[in-house]
Amino acid sequence: MQDLNFPKFSFRLKSSENKISIFDCIRKKFVVLQPEEWVRQHCLMYLMEVKGFPKSLINIEKELIVNDLKKRYDIVIFNTDGSIHLIVECKAPSITINQQTFDQIAQYNQVLNATYLMVTNGLNHYYCQMDFVNERYDFLRDIPDYSL
């Protein structure tokens, strides 16, 4: 897999039936290693090991309903009160992040009401903080580290 714009992390990989799988410590299982999964696993490690978010507050690939359509978010981090702190949308490195990508995460946030949004393809990362009063998001250099 291609090098990404994240720190170097160690992963558990296994090969079976000509497919390589990577261990997801949140889902507690091996998942087939696709380019988007490679980005998601790096992002997870970044959020836990660099930003300090506890595993217990992280959720991966769950379904949500947006405008009567079933969608799946990549990563959500909860606050201790159950509200949503951060939504992350991961794309494969070959996918260019554009307005459509931001529209997708913004639609998810109409349902989830997260304070922060992150969009990454592993090479480029974009961070936003929601301004609910003015119904917009403001770009940040990074998301804040976890704090109680």
C-alpha cells in the first residue's frame, strides 16, 4: 500500500485466499485491505495515538439515514455525554477531495450535529469546526487534541 501523509504506525496484517486484511482495533476484526481502509486505519491511529481520543468513544462504519437514504459514515468520535464531537470522511488516495466530498460530510452532519469535521484521502487532510449560528463551517489547521 502507498505511503500516506500520517505518522508511521504498526498494523496487524494477514493474508488469506489471496487477499490481505488489516486488523481494526475498534471493530475487533480483520477487514479486507482496500485503499480507503488503509486511509481509515491510519486516520484511526492518528486520532488515538496522536490526538489522544479513547477507543471507547470511537465508532466505525455505522449506518445513518440522510434524506430517506441509507448512508454509512467512516469514523465518528463521541463526547462523553453521547453527542458527536467529530465525523471523519475517508477516501482512497486516488480520490480527489472536492466540494462534493464536503457536501457529503455536510449532509451527514445535518443528522449527526458534530462539532468538528475531517475529510482525508490520506494525502490531504481538511479540518473544519461547525458554526451552527451562521450555518457554515470554518477551516482549521488541525482538530484539537482530546480533552475531558
